[in-house]
Amino acid sequence: MRVRVFYHDKCFDGACSASLFTRFHRECVSADAAYEYHGLVHRAGALFDESEFTGDENVIVDFKYSASPRITWWFDHHLSAFLTPQDQENFKACQRDPACAARKFFDPTYTSCTSFLAHIASTRFAFNTAPVADLIHWANIVDGALYESPEAAVEMAAPAMKLTLIIESTQDPEFIPRLIPLLTEMPLAEVLAQPFVAGLLPPLLERHREAIELIRARSEERDGTIFFDITDHLLEGFNKFIPYYLHPQATYSIGLSKSSFRTKVAVGSNPWTKADPTKMVNLAQVCERYGGGGHARVGAISFSPDKADQARAAAAEIVAELRAKNPLA
């Protein structure tokens, strides 16, 4: 059996989810399957190419829903899991079919897709999660921004944080597929020590330090909201906690960045804010108005590279809205 696993690319939780699915599938479904990995990214326009769903089984983890009948497994935890109302209706119809519902799962209350997948695998298929407990723990911390402080998030002492830096920064399409199987085979410190991984870290740490200084120079905090525009640098993969490290009193952050395939508006909230959670804006809903999505506390919008003016206009509208709704005012 050939299993193609599609995962949220350049994302620690996406890679962990793909690795956990592989181990679960091998132990509980098919011991002799061969696995292939394909990263998916949020971009303007179509997110899926059905011609790539060529496996005997095709799996999507930590990414939006596809109504394609070729998709045999799906796990996601994002509030904005459905691109269209038609996709959501397709999923609801799937849940009324026991065979389909037994393989497609959605629950936005989970901190990470890895923890959600682990719950389903253990409760529905008797998968033993004990050997991967540390991976699940770190997927929750990274995807849920559950760091004890901005310093812990930005100074990156833990192996999981260093792996996150590499995963989010790599431009090598073969790197994450090579990394994925290791994440459930050895401790994260050993994964980090692998020669093909360890050699990437020193220049990325230097680039990380440069990103801190660039965002320090470009960011402005006013009325509880940070804004910065670094679209003149190809630096999309920066640590999203840098703004709060630099402006710890802020509640929200909006950052404009650019890569080869998109202009991105990143919209986030300070995990360490003292604001009343009931007064916080649902950022997934804000991003959905512009074709993006995410979670209640963090989201993003993708525009094509030639739509930078539209991205900048959307960012300006969101900045104005969040500054007007400062929960600490």
C-alpha cells in the first residue's frame, strides 16, 4: 500500500502530525505500507491539486478540508478548516456515513493537530501514545504558544524550538519529508543532532538574530497593537513571538511579509497579555473576511505576490480595527 500524507508545510505541528499519523497507521492499520510526504501551504487561489492525490490512501493532517473523494483520512483542529460552505456541507454529509466518519475528524477545541490525532488514534484504534508523549507535549506548546515567557519563545533553548526554527525556515523541499519519520522514532534532541539537521542551525540562529533587529527597527506599537512591514526582505519565516518579545505590553500584532509565492498578513495576539479573554477579538473571523483563517488567537491571510497593495490595505484595516478594540484601554 502506498500512502501519501499531505501536511501543513513549514509548521512544527504539521510535521509532528504527519509523523504521528505514520506511526499510528503502521501500527494500527497497515504494517507494510510505504509513506510519502507532501507539504501544503496557504496561498492565494487553489490550495489543492487533485492530480497529486495518487496514493492508495491520501491523508491530510493539520490543513483545510478537501472534498475530493480521493482523500481517505483527514484530521484538523483549525477554526477555519473549510474553504467554502460547500466543503463544510460535504464534511457534514461524511459524518452521516459511518465509513467516512471513521476516517475524517475535526475538532477546533484541540491545541494542536498532533494532540487531536493522538486522542482519536488512542480512543478509536487503541494506539499507544506513551512512546510519543514528549512529541505531543511539545506540539501543544509550539502550536498553542504555551511558552512560559516571551524569552522562552524567542531565545529557543529547547530542542523543539530549534527544530521549529529549522522547519519554518527551510527552503529545501526534501528536508521536512526526510525529517518527519524521525520525529516519532527518537527523542527531539537526537533528531536535532542528526547531521542533516544540525548543520542547518548556526546560520538560522544568526538569521533569527537579524530578524529580531529588523522587526525592532520596523515595528510600532500603539493602542495595544503592533504593526510592521518587512515585505522588502524575503523573511516570511520569522519567529512570530518576536513582536511580543520587543513590545511585551502589546495585545495584538500584525506583520506584513513576502515570499516567492505570496504576500502574507500575519495576525496574532500576545500569549502573555493581561487582557480579559472575553474582550479579545476572534482573529480567525477577522482573517476569514479577507480569505484567510486560523485560530481565535492567531491567523493569517495570503495574497499573491503581485497583490502587495491589497495585502497592505487589508493590514491597515485590521490594524485600525484592533487598535480601536484594545481590551486594555
